[in-house]
Amino acid sequence: MLTKPPQNSPPLNYLNKNANTLPQRVFPMKKTKRIAIIDRSLCTNKKCGYVCMNVCPGVKMGDETIKVGEDGFPVISEILCTGCGICPKKCPVKCIKIINLAQETGTLLHQYGVNSFRLYNLPLPQKGVTGLIGKNGIGKSTALKILSGSITPNFGNYKEKGKTLLPSSLGIALKNFLSSPSKSISYKPQNVDKIPDTIKGKVKPLLKKVDERGAFEEAVKKFSLSEVLEKDVSTLSGGELQRVAIAAACLRDADVYYFDEPASYLDIEQRLACALALKELSEKKQVMVVEHDLAVLDYLSDYVYVFFGEENAYGVVSGAKNARSGINEYLQGYLKDENLRFRETEINFSQTSEGERKSRTKLSYPAFSKKFPGFSFSSEEGEIREGEIIGIAGKNAIGKTLFVKMLAGVEKADNGASLPKITLSYKPQYIKAGGNDTVGEFFSSRKLNSAFFEEAKRRLGIAPLLERKIVHLSGGELQRVAITFCLSQEADLYLLDEPSAFLDVEQRLHFSHLLRSLVENSSSSAFVIDHDVVLLDSISSRLMVFEGESSVRGHAPAPKKKKEGMNSFLRSMNVTMRRDKDTGRPRINKPDSVMDRKQKEKGEYYNYKEEE
């Protein structure tokens, strides 16, 4: 959860010029600057009569602090703006952000347009796997697009089209990288669900076509693709599309490989298999990965770049750091080499983990059974206690979602079993954005717990979305709205299917805090399906580990003590985990490492103690 920084932490936004730095340091002290952002998807321009211009003190004094652009939208001069904060407060649709920076944040690499998002500095591929960590909307995908050549950096000169001269302020390493002959690249995009819109045909010939390394058979085995080779791309599930996209990227013969959120849609077993494949690829090639699953990112990466800034306004890239230090500095909100604090709060993990509760039984549920053509499912009867969260783990396609749907009454069990009459709140795995309502209209038409809604709205960043139409939300924005709605309803039992999907690290931990706070301060309970081990560890009182064979059969045992459940689950994958000594976060042990061998000898595949 989020806590205040330690008393001896360096002050906020203080930069020590004498701090020890890496060769790629790009944080020179410069004059004060501010950034002005206008969200044009919300701005109504002339319909509101240009309220921002009418209330601006600079405009009233005769300056062109805000003027109307050629396209009818207001344009804010970042040079003339004094940062008074009046126009963001008075804007009727809250589409303006004015951000005062204590110092320049490095080299401006790219700006999308006037009063638009900009990215400072650029991560560079290192030997092995380079990980990028940071919250959503601060430039990680933009950085990958620049590195992969799909965006040409304009260094803030957004009015000029085509290549721009490299500024003299660029560091030597960055200048050499951008001016050197182009390296061959392979790029796995973030939104794999869009692939069927542009790529048609069956999986096997498509993979054969991109196989430049003669590794087709090896890729099929590594990514478990044998059952999808004869399928058409348009019929693939999200997890299947992800594995096909990763395999296709790996099959190309390139110098540098870029993977944007490869763990999305994958179960824990598939994530680890993917991580192993990328680690192996990095022995001969350079690999860069954007990932929000902390355990996977840590396991994968040799080096890490930290991204910080303000969502949809600006992003700043740190220097390169070793993986463990970089992830820990991100969680602590303080960059040691740059001597820069970028977050007022520190993200901490409970050193003891959420444990089993001894409260009275809230609900007993029956055994379920269900058969489909080619797939059968069964579950044991069980019970959930007041104030308890039961985590659900297991491979894809073995009935986890089906089990929760039967609890919710969305699916009927073949044996006629059902829950007693209770109030339920259910967030499904796949969220459909229908209708023409704005987010604010959607919430105002529902009966919600107003106090909890305000807390969820603050922690999950819902306020900036209230004027947006639901159909225009991104996957991550839609997920946050769905979670807020689910948790803000009064219910005896909360059912959440893969709430971490599309959320960044901070949003996942905010969700964890919200859910724990909700069930602990009421007599309610919750079931949560997820593939993020760090999230399951932080919220679960007990664990259900589903068994079976994907797309053939699935079985749900009764809930177990979490340590017992995690041990059996990790044993089945031959993986061990321990806790980081500084942050308490769960970490995956490298195969055949000292800790890995030690824990396996003891039978402690999930070690709750800090690493030695």
C-alpha cells in the first residue's frame, strides 16, 4: 500500500549536482518551466465561449497567454502562462492541466503537438533484457515507437515534418544511437487485440512467413502453439493472440527486439514460459520490454529504466539501473543516482502477507458441475468468511471464469446447484462499452455507496474521465471505471475477474488497498481471479488453485491456506519465490540459483521470509 516517505528521504524535487551518476545522466539544472496540456477529446472550444480565455489574468492584461488556434481550439502559451491555476479550475469540462516543474527534466525528445504530451530523454537497449517501468500514460509506448522507428523524434519542433537536426544538448550515448545506421528491429505491439483488423489468415502460414531464424518448431513448443496453428487469426482468444504475436516477433532476425506488455492475457505459467524464452533470446540479441507485472519484469530484466511524470501530460526517463535497484527505486519514489524524488508516497508491501482470517463463515457454496462439448468442469463445496478475500489462480481455459459466473448466477450449473439469495457485485473478465453515456452520467444513474465511491474515484483516477463517453475509453480506463462501479455497490459478496488487466503497477496496488479496506471494514467478502502473483499475494486471505488441462477439463478444490496453495501451484511449475529484503515484494528466483535450490530442498516454493 502507499505510505509516507521515510523521515531521512531527500526533499521533494531536489537535485544534487554532485550526485554519483551513470554515463547517461540527463538531468541538468535549468530555468523553471511549466507545461500546459489541453485534452481536445473533452474541450468544447467555442461552445463554452472560451471560458479559459475569459478568466485568464494574462489575457485581461493584454497578453496572448491564451488565444484561439486555427482549428478553433484554445492554445496556451507556456512562456507567458504564470501557472496561476485559474483556467483549470474554471474550465467547465476540466480539460486543462497546468503543471509547474521545479526544474527542466532533461532533453525533450518528442512532443505530439501544441499543448500536448511530451517525452523527456530516451531509454537505450542494454546488454541482455532492458525493462521499462512506470505508470500508464507517461511515454513508455511512445519510447518504444521512437526506438522501433514508427515515430521520428521531433525534439519539441512538432511543426516541422520529417527528421529534425539532433540538438547539441543530447548526451553522447543518445546522439550516437540516434545518428548511427539503423539497426534491424522486431516489434511486438501493445494492443494485440487489434491484430485481426490488419492480419488475415491461419496461424501456421503466417508464422512460417515471418520465420527468418529457422526457429518455427522451437517457437511452437516454447509458446505452446500446436493447438492454434490451424486456427484463423480472427478466431483466437486474447491469450492466443498474445502468444502468436510474441512468437512472430521472436522469429524475425533482428538486432533489437521490443515487446510492449507481453504478459497481458497470459496466465502465470505462460508468463513464465514467455519470460524464459525472452531471456534466452537476450543471450545473443538486445531485448527491451514494457511490463506491469512486477514479478515478471524483475525476473526478465538485467537493467531497468524508470519512467515518471504526469499521466497524459509528460514523461521523464531515468538513467539505466540494475533491475532490482531500479524497481525498488520506482516503488520508493526516489531515484538515488539522480537524487530526485518524483512521488511523495512510497509503495510498500506487507512483510507478513495477508493471512487467513478466523472470522465466522459468511457464505457456504455448493459443489458445481458443468459440461460443454469438449470441456468439463467440476468444483468442490466450500465456504468464505467475513472480511475474507479468496484469490483464484490457475492456467487459462480450466474454468476459473466459469466458476465465478456460476457463483454470480450468470451461468447455471448442470447439477442445479446455486448460491443462497445474497447481494452480489460482479466485474466480468471482458467489459463491453455500450451506450452513449459519459462516465459521470453512468455513475450518477446508479445507486452507489457515496463515501466509498469518492475514495475509489480518487485512488483510481476516475475524476478526469467523468466527462468522457464510455465508448471512447481505453482498456485501462474502462477497467478502472468497472472496478470503481463494482466496489462502490453495497454487496455481501464481490466477484472480480482479472481486475489487474490493463492496469499499471500503481493502479494495481491502489485496487489492492481499496478492496482490502472494503472487506475489512464491512462484513462482506470477495473472490478475485488474477494472474499477477504480486497482486494475489497482497490481497488474498486464502487461495483456490484450479487444476486440469486447458480447454479439456477443469477442477476447483476448496480454498487452502495461502502458503499451502502457493506452494502447490509453484511446485507444479517448478518455480520458487522469495521476498525482497528492502521492499518486501515477491521475487521469482532464477532457475538453479542458490535460493532456488535451497527452497526446493526445504519444500518452500513460496518463501514468506525476506531474502538473506
